[in-house]
Amino acid sequence: MYKLKTKENDNNVKEFIEKVENAKKREDAYRLLDIFTEATGLEAKMWGDSMIGFGSYHYKYTSGHEGDAMLVGFSPRKAKFSLYLALEDEEIEEQIKDLGKFTAGKACVYVNKLSDINIEVLRKLIKRTVYVTKERYPENI
């Protein structure tokens, strides 16, 4: 049976950010911390070793697989920032066009640095992700 590896833990978010080697990336990580905190109204928590998440929800797929995940979050990876957002939403698909310079995966947006993106659009994407996830999993938030 699949065992979820990335779980919320009590590691210190600011201590984690302080370990980011690149000074500019560390500065951007603190700025993202402020942006996500303000946009969600939620406290930042570490998820696994390198992800900073805000809020959580419980999911269960028809296959029976279930677990807990962050509502939104980010990770200051060595190459790029990973922004964890709900990309499979029509409104988000429309809004993200104005984000700026990024690439996207299934549920992740990758940006090199914050100066590459429109912060106001990011705020909207964060808020919309929280809304969409709460709509999908209302009993599990």
C-alpha cells in the first residue's frame, strides 16, 4: 500500500528559510512567506523537508487512496521556486496567463525569481486555490 511521504510537521519554517544558500532566493522565500500568509490568513507549516504549506485538507480518491495535503504552498528549490496551486480550474487557467514568466506542471508553477512574476496575480491565484479546494473538499478542511 502507498505510504504518503510528505506530511505536515513541526519543523521551523524560518529556520528552513535561513538555510537557503542563495541570499536573493532566501529574500524571495521570506517575501513568499509574507504573500502566502497574507493571502490565506493561515499559519505556515513545514511539509516534509522542503515544502512550506498553508492549511490542509483530507482527500480520498475513488481508488481508495487517501491522505492529507496542504491547501497551497511553496518550496525554494535550488533551481526554481515551486508554487503549489490548483491549476485545474477554469478561473485559475485564465488568471495565470497574466502571472509573468513561469513554467507549469500538474499542480505546480515554477518561477526563477519573484521579479519574473506579477505578485498581485499570484495573490489572486493563492486565494482562488484555497477557495476551489474548500469547494471540492468542504467536509475535509
